[in-house]
Amino acid sequence: MKTSPIRNLLPILLAISAALPLQAEDAETKKLILIAGKPSHGPGMHEFNAGCELFKKCLADVKGLDVEIHNNHWVRDDKVLETADAVVIYSDGGGGHPALQGNHRELLQKLVNRGGGVMMMHYAVECAKQGSSGDSFREWIGGAYENGFSCNPIWETDYKSLPVHPIARGIKPFKIQDEWYFSIRFPEGMKDLTSLLVATPSDETRDGPYVYPKGPYPHIQARKGEAETMMWCKEREDGGRGVGFTGGHFHRNWEDDNFRTIALNAMLWISKMEVPEGGVESTVSAEDMAANLDEKGSRK
């Protein structure tokens, strides 16, 4: 008896159909790059590598997200950026900013031009004193810390309310002490921006001292009683997304659920992934917090 041509094709068709869902699932995976800066400041401060390792652990259960850590101030291979969906930079900034060395600015601009996301954390929101880096930062993430215009006191913020936004999902009002930067240089009218963490510095905070230069700055003092934005996000017309987060000076703060979760939510958002209604669920132990710290001498 002759075998039907359809029966001969059946195993092949089944094999193809079985492979298709896997290919579709692979295509949906988002690639998030975490760039950790070089060791900086004293023990427990600017722990960029330990922070990035903690973020990766907390995001490990997010389906469809591939997280890579690249430490020592830049990616190990520039080609990584060609396939990245989003980049987080947690590092020192200003003139030593990793995005402003060599051709790095151009490489990040290419990622932005194709709709990629960018998030800068703590010192990394500071642009260089010279040149047009502030314009690039405002394009990428919406705002930039400018030396002499912005300030960096260590103070306790009181975030009394959160906006209705995916990044704010699961976040409750909270207070926390950090080196919260403010008087950020934003575009006029906060165009295309959403303020995520907003608090009002006390008069004493505005009077200083700031971490550096100590101040006070008259234009900072003149705005006593006004609210300031310490975290914000931007959605560009092309659909690309950016976030600025000015906290992150003290490593210990990542143990706080609200502080940690709003940063993790932002990482999903810039990757164009759905943020869970209750925010990214994660827990960290004392062992997690103590892991991967830079060698900086005594921790007493």
C-alpha cells in the first residue's frame, strides 16, 4: 500500500509547528545591560558593582528579560550595545562619566536612535562641565545634574505620594536618607517628563552644607518651600524611554523595599516590559547586601 504524501509531510509539519513558539518566545526576550562604574568613595558608598549584582538577582525571575552586568565603567565589547534594548549606568559622572569617554556617547546615541532605553543612577545623572553633554542627557533621560546649578546634600526625603505610572506600581509613601540631588536642569515646562519621586527639602537642607561644593547657593536658598524632583522618566516621541534616579549613594538603602522596587520597576519600563501591578517582587538578605562589595578598606 502506498503511503499518502500528506502522511509523509505530517512529521515535518509537526516539527516546524513545535519550533515556532520557541522562536517567537526567543524574539520577545529583552536585553538589559547594567554598566557598573569603577570603585568610588568609601565603604558602603557608590557600591556600583554590588548594586548591579543585586539588581540582577532581583530581576532573575522576570520572564523574557536577559540581564548582563558589565563592570569597570563600560561594556566589555561595544558590540553588546548593538543588540541591547536598554542600558542602565550606575557610576561616577561629570567629566569621568563612562558615556562621555572616547566614542561612547556616539554608541549610546545609536541605541537611543533605534528606540533603546537609558537609565542613569546617582552620580551618573551629572553631565560634564564643558560641551553639550547636558543636551544629550536631556534627550536620553530627560534631565541632567549640572555642577553649580544643581546640589547634592545628604538629607531625608519624605515621599508622601506617588504618581499613577507603571514605575510607581507597588510603591508606598516612604522616607529615606540619601545623597538626593535636586535643582536638576530639566527642559522648560518639564516637556515629555513625569516626576516620580518628589519631596520638599527643608530650609536647613537648602542652606547646606552640600556634599560638594559645600555651598549654600543663593538660587537654591531662594526656592525655600518648593518641591523638587529626585526621580523622573521620559518617553520620547519615537517610543524610546529614559529614567533619571538621583539616589543610590548608600548601598544600605537597597534593602528598603520601596527604594529598591521603584528602581527595578524603572529597569523593566525602559526595557519596554510590562511592570507588574504590585511592582517587581524581590527580597534581599543580609548576605545579599554584603556580597560583591568593592575592596575599600575598613568597614567599621
